[in-house]
Amino acid sequence: MRGSVLGMDFGTTVERAQRLKQLHADHKPLVLPTVWDVWSARTAVAAGFPALTIGSHPLADSRGAEDQEGQTFEEVLAAVRPIIAAVDVPVSVDLESGYGQKPADLVAGLIEAGGVGLNVEDTVHSEGGRVRGTQEHASYVAGLRAAADDAGVPVWVNGRTDLFVHADKPSDVLDEVIERLRALEQAGADSVYPVRIQDDDELLAAVTAAVAVPVNTTAHPVKHDLERFRRLGVGRVTYGPLLQFALTDAMKDMLKPWAPSS
């Protein structure tokens, strides 16, 4: 594992992981554009961003695959290697619920590809979309933390929960979400990610107040306000598929006048 990764040696991987950790400390919130190919990654870096995430949904869309583990772990690694190699900044990778991999194998593959952060969720797509229990998900995150420590790379672990997504009324599961986020923090998650509450000030404020690690929120690059997220205590912002969606809308608007009339 301590050999070369597409020309990026082990020391560089460790340095990028350390840089990603420092960036989270320096920027509150840290905005990590969610990219899906070499072009989008290089464009985001050229726009001034010091770190990136690769999102599972936009990556899948760019490759004609389905989100929710419509690609194998090996296919995902093959897709992210050239993206990571194309930029000189730390890159985190959305690894969905782990593709059925053991934590040690997931971390080994990520590091081999040059990734220095990961996102892992509790909806297990390979098992019919069931949701891991609180301790089960925390144990998986603890395994990721231990594997990264054993590898000697301080991989940034973003522990995601989909409990709000699956609830009929998100506020009804707030206490359960907070219990889960605290368990993930105790298990070694560097940040936590309760998805689908980016438009709810009350829920965002509640979860950011409940844990000491940064809370990740999804954002739309045009429709949302960074200062609002900062005011609510959000520590990390990613775009999920929303940057790609925004660019899709912009591209359609540009192309429509050139399309053949019916």
C-alpha cells in the first residue's frame, strides 16, 4: 500500500489527507464541490477550491450507471483514479454504503486510488435498501477509522445517515438522528451528514448543536446561501448531485435556441 498510486506516492497521499483535515479546521464551513470527472474536477480547482468530493450520483450519471450502488466497487475505483490524479488537491469519494466491502477493504481501495476522504451512508443498497441500526452503522464507521489508522493515512470519514430521508415527518426522528450522529462521532467519524434537511433551519441548528464534529449539508450552488449555513453552524458543505443538475439546466438553456424547430 505504501507504493506509488498513479504517480502519487504514499507520502503525497498522507500529506493530502492531513491537508484535508486542516482545511476543515480553517474553513467553517468548508465547501467541497462535488465533481464526477476530470473536467469538472479541474474546473472546480481552477475556480479556487482547495479540495473536492466525488459524488456517487453524478459519477453514476456521467457513466450511464444507476446511483445507489449501480456500479461495483472496482468500477468506482477505476472511475475515480484518473479524477484524483488530474488535480493537486485532496479528494474525498462518496462510497455509498460500502458496496458490500469490509471496512478494511474499502479503505485499502480508496487509498490505492489516491483518495483521502470518504462518505459512507446507512442505507444498505446491496441488501434491498435496508437501513443499518445505530450501533451497526457506528461499528462500520469504527472499522473504517481503524483501517485508516492501520494504513497510516488519516482518511477523513464522513458518516452519513438517511433517517430523515426515510421518515414521513423528519422532525419526528430528530432524537433518533441525534443519537445516531453522536454514535458516529464516538466511533471516529470526522464529520457527520444527516441528509435532506438543507432547507430546514430548525433541524440544521438542532443537529449542529448536538455534536462536536462538523455537520455536512447538501447545497445547491445557486439556490442556497453560504452565510445562512455558516449562521446555522454547518461545518461542511457538499453539492451531492445538485451542481451537476444546475449545469444540466444551464446547458439546456444555452442549447435550446440552437435546436431544430419542430
